[in-house]
Amino acid sequence: MKKWQCVVCGFIYDEALGLPEEGIAAGTTWDSIPDDWECPDCGVAKADFEMMEL
Amino acid sequence: MCDYDVVIIGTGLAGYSLAREFRRLDKHSRIVLLTADDGRSYSKPMLSSALKQGKTADTLAMANAEKMQETLSTSIITNCTVEKIDTEAKQIFTNKDTYQYKNLVLAVGAQPIRLPIQGEGAKDILSVNNLTDYAVFRRHLSSAKHVAILGPGLIGCEFANDLLHADKQVTVIGPDHYPLSTLLPETVGTALQAALTAKGVTWHLNTVVESVDKTPKNYKLVLKNGVCIEADVVLSAVGLRPDIRLAEAANLTTNRGIMTDKFLQTSAKSVYALGDCAEVEGKNLPFVAPLMQGAKALAKTLTGDATAVDYPPMPVVVKTSFYPLVILPPAPFLVGQWVSDSHAEGIYARYENEEGQLVGFALSGAATADKQKYVKLMSD
């Protein structure tokens, strides 16, 4: 499972953990998250995330 | 004379985010961004965790101006100093060219506040509010062992935390009783102080720097309480003031910031303000989340769909990795009190109004994992 980091604020989306409070189940891959999803910390668009090296 | 549909002054997060949001809706209107610097795009929040991330000023830069021009399909004029804005003729005079606009967006950010300090070392005090400043800071840091930071606020504490990752000795100085005193209840502020002290940070609170003298080796700081400190680098992080110079000269209504309504429009029709320079319906919120909300709303407004900015609860994340914080400060006019639930791993602090409703919060350490839950509680 991969981790994705918001390039603006550093928020990390961990595929293994998901975001249950937002209805994104643990194990949800980055690709499966809708395109209109935004960073929960800063509001930046999904397209502006970067894959973080593990 | 260059004619544009939209002129944006500033290529920080606000200017570039607005251009990006605009282009999602409109790929053809002519846009130019004017910037006094080199136009490199970067994230300001990342400056204060760069050492931990192993980044340099150059690797913090995400794209240069040329790449941004291509990506955004806009013109970008770098090293451009705006001299005057004529809101009647809708013209902008600069050291490069004169630009004609249909709509103008001021995204000029804020300037670091510089305290009046005596001594020949005072002029060497650094402040970091952009990538260029950061490059200078890192150059001085490479040979430094001890850094003195003026200002135990959000930026000061993030930098203190980050310097620990580079094994620097850190001293933080300021008049506050405890760190982040304007945002945090005392329980959380003192817990942050203790956590950073445990990692080696020295604090001189309840005092200010009176003078900074220069020696052949380093700097000598004399504090009002009589304490003398030696440091290799002195970093000032005492606060920001919105940059209202161009707005004032153009006779726009200003207060602390450039005043706008909920559509981000200033007192001049067709002139808008966004980001750290803006005071939207009386609120100046120098953080990323309000900026992003503003950029999205303004892009719609500029493309014909007038949209008021919407500010949902937007917690501030403080990247003090050794003791992280998530803060949703209560609105200034709200009457209430802080109620803290402290554990060794972290604190849950609620700001409750007279009816006992949650109108603000501060979470620290392990408690920050519950931030979404608290945001939801605020929205209910």
C-alpha cells in the first residue's frame, strides 16, 4: 500500500488507513478516490498530490 | 501596452492557485501574472519542515516560471515591480511594461514585521517569508550551531522544531507567557513548550530582545530581562502584516489588509484581493485553507458565476513534529472558555460558549488523530 503526500501542506494519505471519517475505507487506493476529492487539511485538489517515497 | 482579461499580481500560493482554478473553468481568457521574484512555485508551509524532509531551497521549488507559463497557459512576468495601479483607466505601471486589465487580482501576500532593535547586528536579523528568504537562511545556517528565534508563535515554533532535525541548538525568545499564546489555551501551550524543551530548545519568554551586537564570531543578544545570549543566526518570526502598499497608493479601502466583500472584491470594481493580503469581511486569515476556498470562489466569480467565499471550519495544522497541534481558534467575538482534557500522549482542549457548545478546539500530540471528528462536531 502506498502513501501520497499533499505538496502544499504535507498531509499524508495512507492507502492502508484510508479516511473512514470521510467515507473512504481503509485499503482504498489513490486511483479509487474521486477526482474532485480535496486535501482535508488545506483544500488542495487531488491532482496536486504527489506519491511519497516509502 | 499589453491587454489582458485577468492580471494577477503575485505568484505565491494565492496567485498560482487562482490561475489554476480559473483555468479549470476557462481555458481561453488571457491571463498574466506579475511577480517581483523569479516566479518559482513552492509551498510556504513546507519551508518550516524542509530540514526534516531533507529539502533545500532549490528542491522545495516545484516549478520555475517557464514551466508554470506552460502548465497554466498564462504569461508570467518575473522580476517585475509594480509601480502604480490606475483603477480608473485599469492600467498597471511596472518597471517592465504597462498592463491593461479587465479584472485585477492582488495576491501580494504579507510582509514580516520587523521589531525596532538596537545594535549593529540588528540589520543581519533574518526573516523567512518566501523561497528567496529561505535560500538566504539556509546559506547562513550551514555554518551555524546556535540559532536564536524571535517569536514563539506558529512560525517560530515550527522553525524551532525543524532546526532540531538539523541538530542545531535553538533558543526562542518572546514576550508571551507561553508559545502560541494567541492561538492556544495555556495547558496546550505549556505542554508544547515542555515537549520542545525535552528536545533541547531553550526558552526566554516574558521578555524581548533589546539589542543585537555583532562580534567577529557571532551575535550577542541582550534581552530586556538582562539575560545575554550568543547566537550564530538570529531569525525573526514575530508576525506578518498584509502588504497594503499598492492598494493604499491606489486609494483602495484598507484596514489591516486590503478590504474585500465576500466576493473578494475590493472598493474598486474589477479589483480583487486574495490570500495573506486580503481582509475578507473583516477577517485576515493567513493560512492555506481559506486561501484555497477564496481561490475557488474567485475563479467562479471571474468567469461569470459570482460566488461568495465559503469558510467551513478550517483547522490550522502546526507542524511541530515533536508535538503536533491542530487548532481551530474560536472567532474573536465569541465568549466562552477553554476546557482541557489532558493525557500524557496529548490534550483535547475544547472552547465552549456559554451554552456549552463547541466553538473552537486545540488538539495536541496523539489527540491530533481525532481532528476530523472535532471538525464534524464543530459543523453540527
